[in-house]
Amino acid sequence: MNYPLYLDYNATTPCDKKVLEGMLPYFTLDFGNASSEHHPYGWVAKEAIEDATLHISSLLKIDEKEIIYTSGSTESINAVLKGVYRKLKHKGNQILTVKTEHKATLDVCEYLQEEGADITYLDVDGNGLIDLDALALAISDNTLMVSVMYANNETGVIQPMEAIAKICKQKNTLLFSDATQAIGKIPLDNFFSWVDFACFSAHKIYGPKGIGFTFAKLESQASLQSFIQGGGQQRNLRGGTYNTPAIVGMAKAINLGIYNLEAERDRLFNLRNHLEEGLCLIEEATINGKKSDRLCNTLNISFEYVDGQQLLAALSRNLAVSNGSACNSAATNPSHVLTAMGIGRNLALSTLRISLGRYTTEKDIQQAILIITKEVAKQRASNLLWDRR
């Protein structure tokens, strides 16, 4: 099968061969259960997890006890939002979040409303940014936590997390950040001092699927209810057998991502700008979030007078791109991120999210510009409204 050119790295990334090589022994030779304490099979697995944890903590400059392994960011989001609300609801019931959050966060917040949570959804401006004054005004004595995604998965827009953290500290409110898209693309040197909780998924950074971790600051863990009961693993916060190969793979993936961060960021920034410049030559093309700080690899672009579903279907033969989050890409409704930014329904439905990655080349960018330009022109040629504009 001839696969199309892959430009959907924000949905998932291929597992790096070096990551896979590091994982393989723990599927076969060193397959033991890390909780088996009475024989070498368990000892080897336990040592592998301890080494991986130490490596991650060293790379990210966090304490080993602040890492809680999960199946990925969706589990972490559920665990943090539900766990904090249920543990602290005797003190208040308000959670503040943003209208442009990932659906994993928005769906959990909607679920918690049924349990009595008061969810406040902050607006964003046309560039996808929250209003810091509005955030400060919205926090009250009833507020348990603020949840803000660091970098948006659809537009790449980066929120001013340091300023948000300053407000939360002044208001004595917990701060949780979905940083799934940020790791490996943005330096996280100071990030962990700003937030109380954060979440990550390995498959966004060339690691395996089904593994991630929650960052839970030591002094904030008392505000968190245990994730999964049974077995007592991870200091009773999340029971269940450790996924040894995946944990080892995630550590390797984080290492590769951070080691190559600066060079890769500059490379992707140049490729993304080349793509943007090429596609902006198409008449009536709009870059969403263009005036904000954005991820180096992400381009969200809308085309007037084009049917988005038809465009995606036509492009799929040659290009793997999307119209938004992978969790919501099959929806016929416009992106909630774009509508929150004030983008009209028709234009939002005529949008592509293009995300570049480690294996994207200059040749790929040139090819993508040609394919998209040709297909947009082809669709407009059969659209009477385009002729009558």
C-alpha cells in the first residue's frame, strides 16, 4: 500500500526506532512483573522502571515522586479533575477552564457538572488567548482549580502559563495544565514550578501508545484522590501492573525529544513558515492564531468557498492531514476551538490542521503546497459562490 504523506503529527507520532529497540527486551527476555519481589524477573523489571523514572525526573528537573504513570493524558485529565474535585469539594465546587481546551478536559468537566461542580468556561480572543484580567476576576473563594492547556492541539497557540500561574498563586488556587503537545516542542525548564498538576502522553513524542504520566507536585498531592485502587502501586495513587516496556520507551522518547529540542524546533519552525507562506498565496486563505505564539510545527489554515469535508476526502489520497483534534476529527460540526475564537461556522468547516514532525522534509513541504493549492482551486472551480464573490 502506498501511504499518503504524513502531516498529522499532533494526532500521533511514529515510534522512534531507538525507542522500540529499548523496549523490546521487556516484552520477551525481561518480561517480569515489577511487583514480583521474590525473584530476578521482578527485580530486573523493577530496576528498569526505577531507572526510567530517575531518567525522566532528571531530564525534566522534577522529583521522582512527582511522576505517576498512566495510560496517557486522557486518563490523567480524568484523574486530576475528578480527583481534586472529589477530594476538595467540601471546600468549594468551582473549576475554571477554557472554551478551547481538548475535548478530554471539556467532557470531564461536563461530567463533573452532574456531580455538582460549578464549571466556568473562560473565553478566548481572536488569537486564541485567554484574558488574564478575566481569569483573575473569575477566581473566587469557591474555586478549587484552574485548568488551562499549555499549547493548543489544533491551532498550536501557546497560553501565557507563567502569568496564569502567578494569578493562581496569588489567589491560592491549584493550577492544572494539559501539556501534551508542549513536551519536545517547548522548553519546560520553569513549567513545573508554575503548575500543581500536568499531563503527558508518550505517543505525541515518538514513544509508544498507551503510556503517559501525570505530574503531581509533592505539596499538591494531598489534594488528589487516588486514581485506581488495587495493588498499592505508585504510592497507592494508581494501582495496577506497571507497563514496563512502555515506561522504558517513554523515558527514551523524552530523552530524544529534549536532547534534540532546540535544533528540531528551529528546523520545524522554518518548515512551518515555508508551508504557511506557500499556502497563503492561495486567495482567501486565513491563518488561525497567527498573531499568537504558536508551536513550531503547527499550522491551522482556513479557505473560503471550500467544503472542508470534500477537501479532506480529496487530500486523503496524497496527504494525511486533519480538520482538528483526532478525538473529534470525524465530527460534522465545526471545531469548538475555532468557534470559540470567533471564526464563523462556514470558514471553520473549511479548515485544515497541518502538523509537522521529525520525519518531515523540505521536499514534503513543497509537495504539500502543490497538492493543497491544486485541490483548493479544483473545488472552487465547481463552486458558483466562488465565481460570484
